Amino acid sequence: MLIGAVTALIMIHLKGRSKDRVHGNTLIWVHRVLGYVFVAIYVLMVVTMIIRISYYQDELSPRAIFHVVLALSLIPLLAAKLLVARKYNLLTSRLFFLGMTIFLFAFLLNAISAGHYYLYKGAVREVTISSIDRETMNEDIGRQLVVKKCSKCHTLERIFRSFNDEEGWTRTVNRMALIDTPNIRDYNAKQIIFFLVKQQENRIGEKEDLVEEEIGRTLLDKKCILCHNLDRIYQAQKSEKEWLATVERMKQHARDPNFLSEKETKKIVDYLSTRPRT
């Protein structure tokens, strides 16, 4: 958008001050370079747009359809401008009109996509499942949303094999909803959280001690394997106090205050100190 604005201003200057021979050639050269940069960025964004659209399983919203139509409409406009500038000198008087039309389309694309994104992102709030919400929660709806929304970035195996408590899933889903703004709405996020908690309870018969064990195992696999292989971890024999000291030391090595919360630390230590010895 910024490059388009600069090129448009250069066109206006050249059109309004045709006798400016001192800066004219330099501005034409700058305009030409920025034009090619604009085209390169546009091609990259179109390819990215097509890839993202290919993941959508539902019909696109009217706003998204309008966005796609505008984006693709720039192809013939850019092609025409390049052809006129390079091949057809008699039509150079049309370049100003073509350039301003391209800038207008680029402005509209930003207004209906980036504008909508930032307006929605500013209104995003963290969701939690209340007692009233539970009456409207449905596992089948949650499963469908997980497949449709979450599988765009993660494998289903990774999702279904992970264990967490409701607080942990709430934190994770809220973070993903913010990243994928505005494709995961509040209602969607609640249904996904509900399903993820229920499906892991169903897998182990709603036994709380097994849930905690699997959460600890998942955290261990996700965090500790970044620096150690699992064989080294599982072969170590330590008491709860020793494991706590070890985990705290590893947190210092990570140099990331958010690497492990106190609650996650406790779950890992509990799992390591109570797991069956091998």
C-alpha cells in the first residue's frame, strides 16, 4: 500500500509538472523500480491467497469473495499498464488512469481485509466455558470445528494425542484464535475447548489420575525433548525433590520466563516422580 501511494504521488507530480526536467528522469526511474517491486509483492500475495483459500472447506463469505475478485482484477490492469509502458507508446496518455485505478483497487483490498482484521482483532477477548455455556456445548460440533479450523495448521494426530486440563486448553485455543483472527469466533473457540477436554476424558474413562498422568507425559514430550532425548529422561531415577530441582534448573537454561508455568512445572515433576520405574 505504501509503495502504491508513493508511485501514485510520483505520477501526479509528473503529470502536474511536466516541465520539471531537473527531477523528471530521476522520478521516472524511481517510479519504474517501485512499480516492479509492487508487482513482485502482489504476485507473492496472490500466491499466498490462493494457498490459504485452498484450505477453506466452506463457501467463502461475501467479503472474502469481493476481496478475491478485486485481487484477481489487478492482474489484467497490471498487465495492461506494463504493456502500454513498454510496447505501445501511443497509449502512454492512458498510463495515469491505469495507475490510479490500480492504486484504488489496492486501497480497497487493504480496507476490506486488513481493516476488517484489525477492527476484529481489537475486539477479541479471551473466552472461557461458563456453567451456562456447558448446556449448549456439543461434542460433534466441537469435533467438526477441530477438523475444519485446527487441521489447517496442525495434524489431527498432534491435536488428539495431546493432553491438557481445561485451563490449559482454554489458553491454547485462545492463543490460536488470536493467531487465526477472525476465522475462529468466540462460539467456535468454546466448542473446540469443550471437545478437546471431553475427548481426552473419554479416551481414558474419565479417570482423573490418568488424565493428570497423560498431561504430564504430554508436557514432557513437548518441552523436555527440545534439549534431551526421552531415553535419557526416563532412565533417570530421582525423588520428587530432585526432579523439582532438575526441572527448575532446566527452566533457567531455557532463558524464557514463559517456557514452563508453575502449574506445568508441578505436572511434569508429579509425572516424573510417580511414573512406573523401568
